Amino acid sequence: MSYPGEHFDTASWQLLCPTDYVNPTPKTKYHLVVVGAGPAGLISAIGAAGLGANVALIERHRMGGDCLNVGCMPSKSLLSYTQENPNADFDDAFSWLREVRAGIAPHDSVERYSEMGVDVFQGEASFNAKGILQLGDITFNARRIALCTGARAALPPIPGLDPAFVLTNENVFDLTTQPESIAILGGGAIGCELAQAFSCLGTRVELFEQAPRLLPLEIPRAGETLAQALTDSGVRLHLGEAVTAIEGPGTIHTQNGTVVCEKIMVAAGRRPNTENLNLAAAGVNLDGRGFVVVDEKLRTTKNHIYAAGDCATTLQFTHHADAQARAIVQNALFFSTAKVSGLAIPHCTYTSPEIASIGPSLEVLEQTGVAYDRYEFDLTELDRVKAKPFASSAKAKAQGGYALVITKKGTDQILAATIIGADAGELLAPICLMMSNNLGLSAAQKTIFSYPTRSEFLKRLGDAYNKSRMTPRIASLFKWWLKRTL
């Protein structure tokens, strides 16, 4: 029996992992061999090939990695569909996410990369006893190697949690029928996004987070705002409530009681895919959690081997992998001058409202003794927002409209920022640009924004910084001057 959108999956998988594919004959020597065809691997491979290098790309599963197949694109497609269709139907929503995935698949396909000059190999590679990269009976003679093997969902050590029946981001999008109820373990971005999406589809959702608030790495207001939004959408929250045991495929025990659901999904962190590479034979070190140890130029403990993406960093975002891959192309093929230390990496939770952040948390700043000033603004005070129908409703106000920018004490240097509200990820973009180019908050005060737009919030914050410089002494000087010139 077919399932909603099955023909889209069939088309996708044939492009990303063709069943009739025959691995090419390897070249005598490669400038770069890339292991893993997720975002970091794809960009490293196609970037190097575009410069004329001999490149091999090895993927054990599907091209596109988590982002295309089981991460960014299916989750955001599902969220967008449920947010824009108040009475969204499960079959239609899941068919849509599969259609979106199929539409993007040609961009990451084996055929496209082969046509771009990359030798694509299917299978699982590892280092042999001599420290040489091998795939079956193929050995690769590589000047440089890039490990881009990604990460997968981590299962917490909860008694009774059986991988055979649990859902993660890797299989939740394979559902073919709507669950009546689902328990989600983890109140981070993935857990909150899918909790909201399933609730909008009519599934009863129980969301568990052992920390006292959702999104514990964000500012408290972010978690509080999102908690209200999820509650309004029908999600039942269990905050500060650790799961102590699981019985069978759907019974969750906590210190506060028992909850029974048809499905259980785990969204409680990720672990790197490094255990099957035999890295010890290659002289590549791992840290205590299994991540590849790299320096600021992404070199491992073996100078000709690099690593990028989720297998080498805890900041596991596609755009971070992109930035690292570009550094690998520079460092592996030419002079090793590209550094990834000090990058300002934004991230966004795509719920309604969205929550977007960049820079260290306030807790980290305080723990490291960094003194800071804070500038905040209520986005609902913008004329553009007030012009929207129902902007003054209780629900609209509860769902955010808040911006916070943190600067180094006494200066306009931006250290961090958080935005809560519609399209927060888009509104954060100019702050990302400013931070990456060492532009202070005062630059926003000098910038002309279209009126009325939501982007004006940044000018308001720039004005607030400018006013903070008006000390009593400067104010007295201004009064003295204006009195003299009257």
C-alpha cells in the first residue's frame, strides 16, 4: 500500500542513492577525498572540483546528509505547512515535505556532482591498519582528506528506552499514518518545532524537558514566550520533569507520574558519526565525546587530514558546516591560512514565534566575567507591526515581538543578540552582517531604513545606544553651548 507522497520519496532516493549506480574507477591520486556527503562534504567537494582539483566524495547512505533528508528541509517544510494551514491534514502535510525534499534533491544528486567533476563513491569508508583510507577493495591515494561524516540523534540512558521503537529526527519523517499521541523528550529546537507541528496536525503532544524552561540555552524570555505559544497550540509541557523510565513503546515514567502515548520521540542531543572510521589507525584523535579534534584551521592531529561539520563541532548547523567547508577548500588545496575561530554563528528555532540568536548566552558572558550593556526593544511598538490586523490581540502580544542586543560594556561592540517574533531569523541577518564586519551598534543609528518596516527596530536600538552616551557632563556642555548661541 502506498503512503502520502511515496512517489516523491522514490524520486528523491533514486537521485541521492541510485540503486543501479556503479562506483567509478578511482584516479591514481586525488587532491582531496571527502568522506560524507552532508552540507560540509558537499561544499568541500564541489568547491575543490570547481577549482580544478581531483576530488572523490564517499557517502554511505544518501547524498544531502541530515539537512536535506531528515533535518532542516523536511522539518521546516512541515512547520511552514502547519503554520500556514490552520486545519492542516497529516497526509497533505507529509506529502508536502516529501515534495519539497524531492524538489531539492537534484541539487545534491550523484548525477550533478559527477557532472561537476567529482568522483562519487557509494559505501562506508574507513582507515585500514596502515592508516590508508579504504572503501571495500578500493584504496585512495589522497594528498588531503576531509572527514565530514556528520552526527546522529543521541539516545539518553533511560531504562527501558529501546531504539527499536523510538522515533528520532532520522525516522519521524518516515511516518505514514498520523499518531494519535506522541511524547517528545527534549525541549530544544528540534523538540519544540516538532511538538508545535504535530499539535497543529491534531496529535496530542506531551513535551518533556528536564530543565526548568524550554530552550535552556537561550535567554529566559525566549523559553517563556515559546512555552506560552506551545501551550496555546495544545502542547502539554512537562518542564523540570526528568524521565526516569520507559515501559514498552509508549509509557513514560517521571518523578511526577506516568504518561501514555502512542509514539515516543527523542530530541535530546546528537552524537558524532566517527566510531566506524578506525581513526586511531590514521593517527586522528577524538575527544571524550567522540568528536574529531581539530585546530582553528580544521586540521586534525594528522596534518593531511581535516574535519568539518557535525562530526567536529557542537555548533551543528548547516550554515556553520558551510563556513567550515569553505575553509577546508582553502587550507587543503592552497596555503593553510583560513581560520574558523571567532566566527559569529547564528541559529534559529522556527516555531511560531521564531527565536533567533547569535553570540554567547548571558550565562556564558557572566561566567567568563565579561561586562556588558543590554539594549532591548518591544517590536510591537513598531508602526509596521501595529498596522497588521489583530496586532493588539492578546495572542499576538504573547507570541513575541522582542529584540535584545548585548554590547561590550561602555562600547557599541555587539557581543550577542536575540530576536523573538515573526521572521526572527530574517530580522537577525543585519546583526550577523554587522558582527562579521566589526560594525558596532552605532552603525545602525547612522543607517536609513524604509518606513514603515520591522527592520526599524535596529535603528531604535542604535538610537538607544547613542542616548546612553549622553552623560550628565556632555548634557551640561550641550546646554552651555546652546545658551551661548541663542
